[in-house]
Amino acid sequence: MTGPASTPPALWRVEFHSHTCASKDGLMSPQALVRVARARGLQRIVVTDHNTIAGARAAHALAPDLVIVGEEVLTTEGELLAWFVQEAVPPGLPPLEAARRLKAQGAVLAVAHPFDTWRQGFRAETLAQLAPLLDAVEGFNARTRKPGANAAAQAWAQAHGLPIVSGSDAHLAAEVGLAATQLPPFTTPEELRAALAHARPTPRASGWWVNVGSRWATLLHRLGWRCP
């Protein structure tokens, strides 16, 4: 006689794309980001500041049970999203070199808004070269304004058999968790790779005003404002 069937674990809500004021277009301190993420009921949040992991490390020190250290790396073409980063990878490298450096340290790798050429996008041939190194694709970015860019990212991911995640690309507190992804619980990079196969994106777009907020943040940084 067998016992009752075990109940599958509840899905987590995970924010895969967020920024602190360590990004030159961000306003949230690590403390504020942690506070907002907890208030929104997120189980994990990856801090993916532009070309640095300083803000992510500061947030992780405050809440190691919540925060995953990540990075958004600007390459000579588009941007890579990396989760479970140990060492920052500098900007300005060719995409393949940046990707290989991230994979060598065990990071989980995705492409950020790959078809949003209004920001940064990848050439088709570069994406084809990157595909074997990728663990996922950001198929929905809440800040993407270019028509069809998110749909193109989803179609490309499906054509290459890659999991799709959504990301809020949160630079302001109001954005945190807006486009979080649901997936099974995980602890390690290996467990995250397995969980990504069951990812359920939540495609919610942010309003135009968030771009105004980022421009204001950029101006403040240029005027000498320092991240708390």
C-alpha cells in the first residue's frame, strides 16, 4: 500500500532583472531594493547592475536568503544577463568572450532584450554563436518599447529550445516584481538551470514614466549624487 502522493512545491516568484543605484541609471539603494522585494512577496531577486556586482554584493550581504548576485554586461553588441556571478565581467568585450568568462565561473546565462535594437541588440549570426552557451532568453522585458522585439525574442528562444523568462528591468521601486517569473524553488546554479525548464513568464509592461525616472537618475549621477 502506497502513501499519499506528495504535494509539489509551490512555484517561486523570481525577479531576474533588477538594478540598484550602483547602476548609473538606477535610484534604489541595496537596502531599498531588499525592502521592496520582501514587501512584494518575491522569493528571490537577482540584482543585475550594469557592468558591476558591487550593488548586488551589498544587497546579498543584507539578505542572503533573498538576493542572488548577478550582472548585466554590455558587450560590443547587446547585453548579457548573468545570475550567480562570482566575479564581475567588464563591459566592451565581444559577446562570445564575455559569455565564456561568465560560464567559466559557473554563472547562469541569458541574453537581455536581444531584439530591442532601440537599446542594444545582437546580430543574428552572433545570437546563433551564443545559443549553445545560453541557459535562457529574456523573452519579455517590461521596458522594451520597440514593437515586436519581445515577440521576436520569444520566437527565437522557442526555435532554439531555450527557456523563456520575463524581467522587470527594474530601476525604480515601483517596477520591482512587475514582470517576475514563476518557477520551481532552487538554491544552486545547477538547480536554477533545471528549474528554468518549468519557467512561467509574467509579461507585464511598465509605463513610459519609468524611462523618465532613469533619465533623472542618470542626471543625478552625473551631478555627483552617490548611491547610499
